[in-house]
Amino acid sequence: MSARNVVILCALIAGGVVALPAASHAQVSLSVNIGVPPPPPRVEVVPPPRSGYVWAPGYWRWEGRRHVWMDGRWERARPGHYWVAERWVQEGRHWRLEPGHWERNGREMERRHERDR
């Protein structure tokens, strides 16, 4: 292999290594709109706090023809972020599930509290 090809190969490998961390932060969003409102949330017994984790409460997920309850779970805490739980939003006669996700602490949290009032 020529020296030129070795340099190109090394550059490609280095570029791939640099690009991998950026790709790991990609998010995929899927929206499901249905005409059936979710049942009321179930009452869950929240376990005692776990160091380094936050509780993500249970929610109703749509599985093609009916809602299915998903139990609450522990999510590994992310410094500087807070967990926003899954929730159903009514849009006219349809319902859309907003998936749970992390948001940065700060102005986003203030806006969310104002919106949910």
C-alpha cells in the first residue's frame, strides 16, 4: 500500500471515530395519533429513591387496537437535566403520545411549569 493510501485510510478511520460520538446523540421521534382517549393513569407505588436515578412514572401506550399500561421505571440521572414523563395530548378529536425525554435544567423547566399551569 502506498504512503498516500495509508494517509487516506488513517484520515477515514479518524473521521469515523470523531463522527461516532455525534451519531450517538441522534434522536428518533415517532408520533401516533389515535381517536381513543387513554384510560386514567393507574396509581403506582413509587419505590424508595435510588441514588443516581430518577423515577419515570408509568403511562398508557397504544398497541394497535388498545392501550397497554407500561409500569414506571428507573432512568439513570443525567446531570443538568430533568425527566419529562410520557403524556397524552388531545388535539381536536385525536390523541397524541408525547414520549418521555430529558430536558436541560434552566429556562426550559420554567417554561414547562408555566405551560402546565
